[in-house]
Amino acid sequence: MKKICVIGTGYVGLVSGAGLADFGNEVICCDIDAGKIDQLNNGIMPIYEPGLKELVDRNIKGKRLKFTADVPNAILNSDVIFTAVGTPMGQDGEADLTAVEAVAKTVAQNLNGYKVICTKSTVPVGTGERIKRIITTFKNNGNEFDVVSNPEFLREGSAVGDFLIPDRVVFGVENARAEKVMRDVYRSLFLIETPMVVTNIATAELIKYASNAFLAVKISFINEMSNLADAAGADVHVIAKAMGLDGRISAKFLHPGPGYGGSCFPKDTQALAKTADNFSVNLEVVKAAIRANANQRESVLARIKSILPDLSGKRVAVLGLAFKPNTDDVRDTPAEHIIKGLIQAGASVVGYDPIAAENFKRYYLPDLEVKDSVWEAVENADLTVILTEWNELRGLSLPMLKEKMKQPNVVDARNILNIDELKLLGFTYRNMGRSKI
């Protein structure tokens, strides 16, 4: 059992802190946002993530998890410091490390004994060395420390399970002393023989970016195949199934849609490409995936306009505003670009999302009309667009949908509706790679 401080109570920090406490460690999650800490101390989760509240409540009750806005004191009373602050994309595509550097300075000023400073935030290669230089520069005593890279691999909507039962854990360390500390932190996972990858810091930093970029490439590839399938009269679902049966490829992330979004893939692909440029290496495949993802959002608008060439005055219901189901995260959601394109074309847009509607309005379009139910949203609509594969949309009653709408026009950008039933009911429809099937 280790005394751990997790700095940052955003998506990664909160899930990681609660998960580390569940492994038997004594964890203090801290944040400079006192309002967020007050929420957490009052049992209010600042983000929506299935199972997170139960995990937090269990570890608070077990006296293994606490929250504080006093970051220096949390550092002083901990053996291991996890950095889980944001690394947003800067204007030039590079990761903005302002918060990471601020944490390093604060750690240096409160280094009262040997500590391991562990980076959970997604950072470009070389950041570990940068953190070491900052701490060495600003610490005012002879206390020793080690820097470790421990990247996260959490999927929004499945993060609790991903942390508690991970596919693998990666440690980037420089010596046996730091490795032993990390093995103690994750002792529970060693006992169940979770695969552990122990390497140097630079390799661990690159593993995270390489993993996300590869998945982004895979998504962009199947999206482009869906566009070709539409043009050729092929079925992308059968294509993806046949591809996925090949063990070298696997079926995961072969689901066409309106493009990837969220807090990771967009910024991580850009940051990796920019990092490579700084090393005079051209990551042409990654850059192509970035371009393809932007084009995919336009392809959804093209499908809409193939049904309604003149959108002026037309009422369009957009179902799904989060970038994926089971989250309220709207960062880089395809819905932003598509809804703004509809409005620019003169359409009247009404949105629906069971979780993310208010976040979408707050970040993008405060005046967007949103409804509390699917049926309110599609009432008298000239066209319905599905952008997020929420379970309730998978079971949508198509006869009722036709009854509610002014015109039976549908663009299913997630391929969740039954094509045979759409045809039988007389819908004019487009989807991703199956429109002519």
C-alpha cells in the first residue's frame, strides 16, 4: 500500500485516483478548482461515467480516498505523485504542457523526501526529461526523486472497467527503485497476472500516442471504405466482418461513422504528427487519417444534401450530440461540425442526447433547441440524423418515427437502423456504406 497523490480530478485523474484506491492504496485526489473538490466531497460527480460514482463512494467509505484543494499539502503527505492534468492541443498542433510544468514546479517546492513523480497525462516524448529538469531546477533541498511515465488507456464510457481490469499496464522507468514503487502501487494487478510492459520513459510516452494514432487510422480507413462501398453498391458491414475475421486485423474499430472525436484521438494524432515533425520525421499515414476524419464529417453533410438538396427552412432532428455513447463528453464531437453545417445551409436544427445536450449547448451553440426525448425532437422533422449510437436509438420504433416526422427521411451515420424495415416503411435513407443495399 502506498500513499498517493493524484493531481487533477478530470476524467483521467478521477478514474485513476478512485481505481488506485480500490487497489488498496491511500489516495488523495487534489485540484486547484475548489468548486470541483466541493462537488466531489458532496458526492457529486463532475463527469458522467458509468460505475464511477459507485467506485468513488466505495473507496470513500473504506477511508482510502479523499479530495482536497490543498495541492502542496497533498504532495507533502504522499510517496507517489500522479500528474493527471490536461494537455490540450495548442494552436500549432503541439500538446500544451503548461499545466504539467506547473505541477512539476509545485512538486519541486514541496519535495520533503524521496518521491516518485508519475505522469498519467498524455504527453509527447521527451516530457519526462522536461519534468526532471524543472524539478531539479526548482527544488531547494537534496531530496531524491524519480520520474516515471505510466500512460492511461481508458475508453470513455468503459473507463472504470478499463482501469480495474486493464489489457496491460505500461511503466516507463529509469531504475529498479522506481520500478519497485510502481509494482507496489499496482500490486493487485500483478496478483491477477495482468501483462506489464516495463521500459524506458521515452518508449512509454510514445506507446500511448502510437496506440491512439493506430486506432484513429483504423477508424479513418473503414470510414473511407464505407464511402467507397456507397459509391459501388457494396455493403461495408460485410466488408468489415470479413476483414475482422483475419486475426492480423481483428474486428475492433471497424465500425464506420461520422468520424472520431473526443478528448484523445483528435489532439493525440495532431500532437504525434507535430512531434514527429520536430524530429524531422514525416508521419504521412497519421496525417492522412487526420485529413480523412475531417472529410468524413463533410461526407455526412453530403448524404443529408443528397436527400434534401435545399435545406433552407427545413427542420432537421439530430439524435446524439456526444462523440460516443455512455459519456457526456462533447469535445471534438462530429455533431458540432455537422450541426453548424446544417444551420449554415439554412436548416432549423433540433437536438437530442440523453446525457450530453447541456454540455453541447454550453461549449458550442447556447441557442440550439434541444428536447428531452427522441419523439419531441423528431416531431414534424423533414429529416432525422443519427450521430451517436445510444442504446435507446438502436431500438427506435421506425413506424412511430415515420408517424412523428413530416417527411420520412433518415441519415443513419452509425448504421444502427434496420435497412429492410426502412425500405418497407417507405423511408428515404442514407447510411454509411450500405445506402444501396
